[in-house]
Amino acid sequence: MTFQVFLSEKAQQDLEAFPSKQVEQILADCRRLAGDPIPDGKRIKKLQGYKENLYRLRAGDYRVVFRRAGTRIDITRVLSKEDFQRAY
């Protein structure tokens, strides 16, 4: 099953603040989500304590927050590890 990956406006703004090399790596990791967005306990984890099902993808020193709905994956935020720890 293939999933469709969508970037929110806020996630696009987050990516604009990062160096282009990191953006390429983050986007490559996001594209891999289309093939397998299932939490595995290593790179992808479900965030606890939220009403909606939010997940975290570890992409190097950055964290990608996303939600799944059917075959759609919505990337809501892309944060540095430190910012992610403060926000979530």
C-alpha cells in the first residue's frame, strides 16, 4: 500500500529555516514514509498524550511530526531535536 505525503504550510516554513543539505535529507526521509509509515520503535514512534494520532519520524538531528489518515500522511511540523523536545 502506498501512502500520499503532504506538507503543511507550517512544515514548509520550518524547512525554509534549515540548510539545503539537511532539507534534502529530511525530504528523502519523508518520501520513504509513503512506503512504510508504521511505527517501528526506532525511527518512527507514536507520540503519547495527544487526542489525535501523532507520530514522530527521526531524520538525523531533526524530528518530523506527522499524522496518518487512511492513505494520507500529513506532515505538520519539522523541528530540530531541541525544539521538538520543548514543544512535544
